[in-house]
Amino acid sequence: MRIFVVGAGGFAGGFLVEEALRRGHEVWAGVRESTSRRYLTDKRIRFVTLDFDHPESLTAALSEALPEGERWDWIVYNLGATKCLSFSDFSKINCDYLRAFTTALEASGKVPDKLLYMSSLSSVGPGDEKGYSPFTEEMIPHPNTRYGASKLKAEMHLAMSGIPHIIFRATGIYGPRDKDYFLMFKSIEKGVDFSVGFRKQMLSFIYVEDLARAVYDALEKAPVGETYNVAEPRTYTQKEFREIASSELGRRHVLGVRVPLWGLKIVSAVAEKWGVARMQPSTLNRDKYNIMKQRNWAVDVRKAREGFGFSPRVDLREGVRKAVDWYKKEGWL
């Protein structure tokens, strides 16, 4: 198959490229001019430089990537932003860029058999925080973050575009090369683990290589027009995550510090304003606060299991071990 991975330079993007190559596919990596190619060194990779801010250039890049009359069989659209200075930036990167890309696909005659869009569980909004029933694909979305709203807008665009597509709503993606969960590992290595709020919080995860395998399994077997939640089938408490991480890091004693929601809210607002002043999006902001305060991230994956045989191979303990080993090897820890 001819595979085009858009957003190949991101954390998950590199693994999506590697998995496609491992399966024997021909792979094109869609990157922006400024994108790092540190983890895209395989000589079999063919690159397409994409400029989403200039539609004519985008159409030309797609037209020139393959001879006239030829197209990719599958496209994995992994481009997106998880932190921005404003809602307009979220909307631009997560939705407008997708709209520009699908328009360019049609203009260049490169519409694939299937396009898999990497969305997020945040597009659904808060779940059941009383009975802790898991997220299902039938839930009516009501996102409470700018990030989630922009991902839902992108999903809605695809639904109206006529592009044959599949949507993945992924939960917390972690593994080697990830920088977000790395900060948690680094804190635990130093002996401190911060958690938010005093009510029970259930967390879900997906190891990045399991996600990559699921993408191509879905492209092979799942029908178009479907949306799937993807996560390891079980959930974990913050304490369980801390115990697993501390064990794999070789840290016997870790102090668990609970931060009240009101305190986090104040810190998040201040950090966001400081980021705006520096013109750099802050990792901690009011959008992130709404995500961190959410108590229930449990996910029902029966639809994915039945739809394309989804069955993650790596549980949290093994995944954390793999990630920590990589961080140590690379000198991050």
C-alpha cells in the first residue's frame, strides 16, 4: 500500500511511519519546513513538505508528490496542536489546516481510499464523574476545552467533506520520545509526584506503538465513516501510576502531593498569562486545567475490538518500563 503520514515529525508520527515501513508499505512523510526529522532517518521514507498557510502551495506539493492520476491508498492525518496561545490558534491548526488539506486533496485528485484522522477523547468533553461509567462512541460531545472544541470541529468537517475517513479518539499517549509524560517521570525520579484534586480520578493510557498498530489494523479492516475510542482496556488511579513509575525508576520513596483544584486553577491562569507575555504557549494553562481536573478518563473499547480486532499488547507497567529505559539511554533521565 501507498501510505501518507501527515504530521510525521510529531511524537506519534515517527512511530506511525515506522509501523507502516515494518508492514512493508511505501511511505511518504508529510512535514512542514521547520519540522525536525530526527526520528525520520530511514532511507525508504519519501518526504513531502507541506505549507498549510498557502493553499496553492499545498495543492502543488500534493500534485508533485505522485504522478498525475496516481494517489495514496491510505492517509494518516496526525497533525495537530495540544497547546496554543489562543482559541483561534487551536482552530487554525487543528481544524483549518485539515480543511485546507482535504481541499488540496480534492483539487489535486489525490483523495485516498481511506483517511484516518487522529482526534482526541477531549473532543467529547467531561465524562461521568459520579458513577464513573466509561466513555463510549455514542456519547454526545460537549467539549469543555479549546483544544477539545477544535478537534470536534475537525471531526465535523470530515463528516461533511465527503472524504472516506475513520476517526480515532485517543486517550493519553505515552512512550519513548514523549515530552509530556516525561515531565511526570522526571518529577517522580526526584521523589515527588503531584496529583490534582481530592476526589478519585481514573486514568487511561495507550502505548504509542500499540496506537500505531491499531491505526493500520483499522485501515485494513474497519469500514469508513466510523469513530473509535482507543485506549488500554483497563484504567489506573494516580497512585497506581505513581507506584508503577517509581518502581521502574528504582525510586523506593516518592512523596505524593495533592494540589487542590482552586490552587491549580490560579497557577494555571498565571502561567497562561506569563506564556502570552513571552509569546510562548505554556504547558500549564486554563485549558490544561480543565483536562487535569477531569475525574473520569475510563474508556470502553469494545467497538474497536469488534470493528478491527483492537487488542493492545503493552500494559502500563511494560510501557513505562520501555519509556524509562529509552529516557535513560538517551540521557533524559
